[in-house]
Amino acid sequence: MKKQQLSFLIILSFLIFGYQPITIIAQKAGNPVFQGWYADPEGTVLNNAYWIYPTYSAPYEKQVFMDAFSSKDLVHWTKHSHIVDTLHIKWAKKAMWAPAIVKKADKYFLFFSANDIQNNNSVGGIGVAVSSKPEGPFKDYLGKPLLDKFYNGAQPIDQFVFQDKNGQYYMIYGGWRHCNIVKLQSDFKAFMPFSDGTTFKEITPEGYVEGPVMFCRNNKYYFMWSEGGWTGPDYRVAYAISDSPFGPFTRIGLVLQQDARIATGAGHHSVINVPGTDEWYIVYHRRPLTETDGNSRVTCVDKMYFDTDGKIKPVVMTFEGVNPRPLKNR
């Protein structure tokens, strides 16, 4: 067809049907969602924005600070540098890991682990920092670790803070293939004993290594964790479901694992539920196929779906990431 004829047909169609605006497909986030080596991401919603608080992925001696990232739509991210560091946490010297964030009243509490302690005689463990803003700066809340000892064989790392339906806060934590749940005081300065007099309840499921996560959906408690070695290709995420935050938790299966087309070492995740919806995202780290260094990890976000029985469908890792999801003002 000649160009003149094509142009005539286009003009004629405008005259007959009127001008129809072109629909532009919305930009997807792309994975990783931001640049840099980051792992163990804590994803959440604070002040009508999405936030991700990750571990800076580097040799332990260089893990002396943490950054955070915020977004209005899961696509465009703003970096907030050095929200906390060892200059303000005097007892922390290295290996600042796995942040967990809680907003309570007008304060933001950042739980973290530091120093990778190997026994009860070492200085370190799980600490708490506090700020009046989600981007910090965060200052040491207690002047010492909140938890600096091994109980039930659980190394005091990889803390996750869960608020139950009755408002009670629990901390779920543990490395070295053991996981405990503890009851937090309302001021986050100490733990409270359970009704049976114990303080540290072990809830370790089959296959557990580290990285616990808990959330509630349709009155069921979903417990997720990481398996395998964090430097290896087989790092992965499994889960269980119970009627109680204390279990019992019987392993159901894998949710996230390596994909030879995409990445290896996929694990140590968190979960975001868009407020007021049944829309869920998994925020996790993975190792690009081009990388062999254990610390070469990036933060990604993909959709997470449930079947009609409430079980979590295996997550499909993507390079594209997710579509924009602006939050409604609340």
C-alpha cells in the first residue's frame, strides 16, 4: 500500500471514529528492584508507602550499616543511606543483619542482629534501635542487646516481629536450625513469660535453617523459613500453616527456589500484603547467574498467590518484577 493511501485511511478513521488515545502499558518494577548488593529484605507498608529494609550484603567486617528504600508504587524506589550504623550502636562491631521494622505509636523500632555470636560468652545478638522517622536516623534503644544468649540451640539472629490479632507482639528468631518465639513487652525492652512460665518456645519445623517469617490470612497462621546454605545455589523458602502462632507447624512444601533461567540462592524473604486487599508480594534476595561470590545478592519482588485451599502456590521468579501498585490514602 502506498504511503499516501495509508495516510488517507488514517485520517479517514479519525474523522469517522474520532481520536482514540493510545494506551501505554504501565512500567513494571524490574528485578532487582534497586541496584546494589542487598539481602534479607524486610518489606512492609509504612505511612502510605512501601518500604524495604535489607542487609547490606558484604563481608561481615563491612556490614557496619544499613540502608532503606521507599516507594509509592513498588516501581520507583528512593534510597535512604545509613539509617543505622555501628557508630550509634556501640556494642555492634560487624555483621549487622536482617532488619525488622515496627511502627508503634509515633516511633519506629528497628530490630537487627549483630556480630554473628557463636557462644554465650560473646558480645552481640539481637538489638533494637529507635527513630521518629522510618528513614531514621536510628539510635540504640537499650544500649545493649535485647537478646545475647542461645536458647533451645537457636543462634540469636534473623529476628522477625509479628503482631497477633489481639495486638500482642512476638519476636520469632533463630539460626543454626532452631527457631524460637518469644513474647515482647509492650515497650520492646524485654520479654514476658508465657502462661506456662517459659519464655523461649521452640517452634522449629522440619527443614528449618533460618530466616523466619509469619503472617495471618483468613485466621490461619502462615510460617515461612529458609532452608539450605545461604551461599549455595539451593537456598530456598518453605512454609507451614497452623491455627496458632505457636504451631504445630508441619512442613507443606517449597514456595521459592532457584530457577536455572533466572537466578540461584533465592531465599530469606518477607511478605507484603497490600492493605485492604488480598494481594500479596514476596520480597526476597537471589544471586544472579553471573555471580559466584556468596555476598553477590540482590533484592527482588514478585507476586505471591494462594490456591482455593489457602496453600501458597510456588512463586515464579521474574526479571520483569511487578506492576505498579499505588497505595490508597489511609
